[in-house]
Amino acid sequence: MEKTIYLAGGCFWGMERALQMLDGILSTTVGYANGHTDNPTYKEVCTDTTGYRETVKVVYESRKISMRKIIDAFFICIDPTQANRQKEDVGTQYQTGVYYDNEADLPLLKRIFSERKDNYPAFHVELKPLERFYDAEEYHQDYLIKNPNGYCHVSFDEFEEIRKLNEQKERLRVYFAGSIRGGRDDAQLYRRMIERLQESADVLTEHVGNLDLEVRPSAKDIYDQDMYWLRESDLLIGECSTPSLGVGYELAYAEKIGVPCYLFCRRDVNLSAMLTGNPYFHIYRYETEAEVLERIAEILAEKQ
């Protein structure tokens, strides 16, 4: 699945070259993001009066590389403690930021930013929706490919660290709630479904063997362990066909901490309005187990 994210990491020459080193990147375009004038030029952006950030538009194949890995590469290149500068480059155009054009990406980005903030005494990286983006002049595109000895604020060591990210296997941490109200048997059923999908190479991507699976225990006396698993997960998959279903503590907590929830319900069951009226929960109706298997395969492939 083709997706896009916009990254401002100081001078866009070095940031673009760094991101081009990642496997799964389809294209990069340098430009100017989130300012307040029309059709800005490089000269205008450098006046500190337009509000634009030097930014790299990154188009990537989400089945080959995760957004988390792209953001990991981004943070290798920047100093989050600096505002309106990166190393020797000073000015508002060098303000760092991550700008998204799909609201569905926000929960994951919020989680990543929350994790990152704990590592620094100050944190000045913006996280905002993309408001506007203009391509930079042609001579800025692929600048360091055209000019291998040109200026670059990203160090050789940082480039090498980014190259090594390609050697790291993708991990997708899935929290299986089974029946949100029910017990362990439902969760074990979902685990068997995922294991079956893992064995089917024609269903999921080459990365599917790297899934980290967890099964939620049904006992309430291990609530803290349950919540730890959920905090460490990238998404929740659950069965919610119980007619008297309440939202459940897993769903409430998942929504609070930004873990996306994908819920399956039989077509003949009426769901609580607390679920159907909440756009945060992705609900899928089914009649057969095969339908569930197919949709879970699609969800996991999209999340890779």
C-alpha cells in the first residue's frame, strides 16, 4: 500500500539523501511545508518571514517499510532539543517537524512522539497535519546525488546508522482480545487464525513471519499485566459479537493511549451504540471464519 509522510529535518538536502537509503521508499521530493504564502521560492523561505519548513515528501510502500522505521531514521538525523535550527543551520526554515496527510496515521505518530520525548531534556519537533506543500526548485531535488561532495548536515556515521535499519526485521505487535467480554478460548481462536495466516506465504507479505503475538488472559486479577501488553502493542484485534457488550476496559484503554482497534462482529448481532458511534473503532461484520481470515490478512499487511 502506497503511503505518504512529510518530514522536516533541517536542510532538506541531507535529509532527503538519508531517507533515500531506506528500502521501501518509492520516491522523495524536497519542498516547503506549512507556511502562509503562495508559491514560495527558496530565497523567500530563507528570509524567515514565510513560516515554511524545508521538508521532504516521502512516498513509501507500507508493506515493505513501516512508518515507525521511517521516523526512526528521521530522529537519527536531527537534534530534537533545537528549535529553528539544526547544527550550524539557523532559521525558521530549519525547524524540525513531522506533517501527516492522513488522520489515521496520527495515533501511531502520537505514540512515537510520546516515547521519544522521554529521551530528551527538551523537545521541539512539531507534529501537525500538512496544510500546504510546494515543491522546491529543481536544482534542490536529489541534490546530493547530483553533487556528492555538496554540503550536508547529516554525518557519515548517521548515514551508516540509517543503512543498518534495512537489516532490522520489522516487528508488528498485535494484541488479541478475543471476545472483548469473553474468555481465553476466543483469544486462542484468533491466535490460531493468525498462525494459519503466517504459514500462508501468498496471503501476507514477506514480513509476516516477524509478528509478535500476544493473547489476553481473561482473568481480571492480572489487569496490570494485561495493560502492559496493550501499551506495547501496535494494534488490537478483537471479537465483539456478544449482544450485551459494553465498551470494555481494553477498548477504553486502547483509545486512551492511541492503539488502533479492529473489531469483528457477526452480521446478525446488534452492537452497542458506544461502539458503532465511535469512529476510533474499526468494525467489520462477518458470516464465516474465512471472511475474518481474509480481512485480518489485509489489516496486518497494511500495518507492515
